[in-house]
Amino acid sequence: MKLPVYLDNNATTPCDPRVVNEMLPYFSETYGNASSHNHLHGWLAEEAVDQSREQVARLINASPREIIFTSGATEADNLAIKGAFEAYEKKGNHIITVQTEHSAVLDACRSIEKRGGDVTYLPVQSNGLIDLNDLESAIRTHTILIAVMYANNETGVIQPIEEIGKLAAKHGILFFSDGVQAAGKIPVDVQKDGIHLMSLSAHKMYGPKGIGALYVRHKNPGVTLSKQIDGGGHERGMRSGTLNVPGIVGFGKAAKLALSEWDEFEERVRTYRDKLEQHLLKLDDTNRNGSPNHRLPHVANISFGQVNGTNLLRQVNKKIAVSSGSACSSASLDPSHVLKAMGLPDKRALSTIRFSLGRFTSEKDIDQAIEHVEKVVNKLRKEKLTT
Ligand SMILES: *Cc1c(COP(=O)(O)O)cnc(C)c1O
């Protein structure tokens, strides 16, 4: 069976073979529990975890002790929001987030609303960016947290993170950013950006699935979070559970590779992405969504008019693996909440495709995608005229 060309790297990325190689010894040879402090098996595992913690920290200019390993970014998002809500209860109960956040953030916010939390869901402009004036006007005396993602998973739009960090600092509010789609793709610096909490996921950056991290700032200011999982007190008490040593080793290697190769990555995927866009945007009644100047280099979000969205996706996916909106919601036929927030009508949102390129995308993949998508769109439009 011939697999479709993979242009869905924002849903997940293949694990880099160099990452797999690094992980392998940690299954059956160096299998100790990193918390076993009495023997060499434990020490070797701990040493590997320490090294990975350093590599992940370096990727975002953090220090190793600020990295809390979790099962992924969904858990990290939950820990950041629920953990801050509980820990800063005395200061207030108000959180500001954005309508275009990932469902892990939005659902965690809805969950704290049920527990007496007060949440503002900021709108975005038609280009997907928040308006900083809206953000500042939403701040109240009891605001404890601003939660704005670094880059959007559907459109690739990069929010004005440094400016948000400055606003948060000015008002003495914590700034949490879901950094999953940005980290390892573009330079991310939690110091420069004034970020206090940031979630990361290994499988979005050529590492294994089921491992992620939450960056928790240690000083200026030191952030405290209420733990969400009780147990042996691992990860400075913030996340109990035996550490996933092979996963953590893979995450560390993935971070190291991303850091050493991102220049090359950025240039290549940008060239391919631009080629894809240039061709597809030549079709009639086709447009690109999201600010062209503030976005990730490997993502193209394109709407095609005069086609049925379900048919479009089904036909395109026969040869090119892409998604409409987020993978998490693609099981349903609801239009993307991100595109709706940007003002797209439901029908237009439904006939939109997200192309996300990756480290292993070739120019041939792009040529095939251009040819196939053009063919499908033209065919569907012709069928529509004759029925
Ligand atoms: C994929 C993704 C997540 C969830 O990460 P997991 O590690 O799969 O739980 C969270 N936020 C964003 C922006 C994502 O793209």
C-alpha cells in the first residue's frame, strides 16, 4: 500500500531515527528507575534524565530545574491553568485567554469556570492576531493569569509574545504560553519573552509521543503551582509518577537536534511552503488564512471556494495527508473554532485545508501536493456545475 504524502506535521511528526537510536538502550539495558537512589541502575537513569532536562531547557533558554516532565502538552496545559488557578486563589480568580487556543487550554479554562473561575476569551482580528489593547483592557485587579499560545496549530500565526510578556510584567500577572508549535521550529526564549509557564510536546518536534514538559519559572518571579497528580513527589512535587526515561531521553535528543538544525529547517520549509501557496493561490476563489508576516515557516492554511468541504478533504487525503482545522476536532464536522474566531463563515471554514510541512518533506512531495490538490479542486468544481 502506498502511503499518502505526509503534510500533517502539526498533528504529529515522525520520530527522527536519530532520536529512536538514542532511546533504544533505555528500554532493556539502562532500565533503572530514575528515583532509585541506592544503586547504579537508578543513577544511570537519573544521569540520562538530567542530561535531557538540560537539553530541553536549552531549547527555550530556561534552566534545567525549571523543566517539569509530563505525559505531553495536554497535561502540561492542564497543570499550568488548573495549577495556577488553585495556587493563586488568594490573589484572584480571573484568567485571560484567547478564542483560538488549543482545546486543551480552552477545556481547562471551562473546567475552572465550573469551579468559580472567571475567564475572558479574547477575540482575534481577521489575521488571527490578538489586539494588545483588547488584552490590556481585559486586565482586572483579580487577574492571575494570561494564557496565550505562541503559535497557532491550525494557521501557524505567531502572537506578539514579547509584548504580551511586557504587559503581564507591568501588571504583575503570570504569563502562560502553549509553546508546542513554536518550540523547535523557531527560536523561543522564555527570558526575553517574559514567559512564566510554557508547555511543550516531544511528538510535535520529531520526538516520541507521550512525553512533554511544562516550563515553570523559578525566579523573577518564582512560580508555584498546585500539583494535579498526587504521589511520590517527583518533579519538585509538581508532577508525581515514575519518569518515562526512554521518552525523556528521546525528548532531549529531539530538542538538541532542533536547536542545531533550525536555521536549515526554517529556510527549506519556507521555500517549499511558499511554492505550495504560490501555486494553490492561483486557483480562483482561493485564499490564505492568517497574518502572512507573523507565522510559522512551515504552515499554509488555505480556503477553497465553490467546493464541498467534506468531499474536498476526502479526495485530497487519498494522496496527500492533510487536515482541516485541528486533528482533535477533525472527527466532527464542526467548522474550526480558530477560523470562526477569525471571522470565516462556516462554509468557508469547512472547505479549508491546513498543510503543515516538516523536516522530512521533499520538493517532490510539494510538487505532488500541488498537482493533486489542483486536480481535486477543479474536478469538484466541474462536478458542481454539471449537477
Ligand atoms: C498537539 C498540541 C497540544 C497537545 O499536545 P499532546 O502532547 O499531544 O498532548 C497542545 N497544544 C497545541 C498547540 C498542540 O498543537
